[in-house]
Amino acid sequence: MAETVALDPVDLQILRLLQNDARTTYRDLAAQVGVAPSTCLDRVARLRRSGVILGHELRLDPARLGRGLEALLSVQLRPHRRELVGPFVERIRALPESRALFHLAGPDDYLVHVAVADTADLQRLVLDEFTSRREVARVETRLIFQQWSCGPLLPPARDGSAVP
């Protein structure tokens, strides 16, 4: 388990603001949290070095890229053994349709978020890239009608509630 990093209220405010808009300039960020731009730059650099900030992502509209249908694929491997897991994960991550891959506990071993052109493309993907693999015992498909991003991720408060 990763070691928790101590964060003060200024760090938390920086994280909240950057999660809402990662393109915010250090000057604007510093003004919003009430510190000098150089202090803000140092704090963001420390948050990166400590592994709290992992990177910045660009969000794209799959529909505008010709991938207007998204789905979640629940996948069961049989047998679920280490020597099969690595190659399976590598293959699924390499697929252009794959958006995210989760290794799970429970009846399903993986949850794969995919974006495809249409139902025929989804059927091709499931048959050619999943059920054709010997280790894949079952695939269950759920279409995504709509999705939302949620608020910024912050550590829990010391009393167990969310940090305001």
C-alpha cells in the first residue's frame, strides 16, 4: 500500500483547483490559494515528486472520433493464473477501443471500458478480441448511455468525513 502524504489546506486547495482545470497558470493558481507564484510552483513540484500528482490528461469526445458507442465488458478468465493475466492485460491495453481496464475481486476478473463505432463494431470486438481467447470464459456487455465526471478526489478528513 502506498504511503500517505501529509497535505495542508493550501495543498488541498491546489489539488482541488488543478483537478477542475489542469491548465490553470501558476500565477492564477497562486492568486486563488493566496501564496506567491514561486511558492505555488514549489508546492506543485513537491506534489509531483511525492506521487500525489501523477500527470495531466486530455479528455476527448469519443463520438467526435467516430466511436459513438461505449460499453463496459465484464470478463471472466479461466483459469485465472498469473501466467495468463500478464498477456491478457497487455493485449487488452493495446486495443485502440480500450479506454480503461480494471482488475477486480468478485465473480468477474476484469472490467473493460471500450469505445466503438457501433453495435457491429462492438460485436466484432467481443468475438475477435475477447471470446476468441482461450483463457476468456465469459464476457458480459453493458452499454453506457451517459457518463459524468465527479468532484475532485481529496483525502478523507481525520474524523472520517470528506474534506470540505
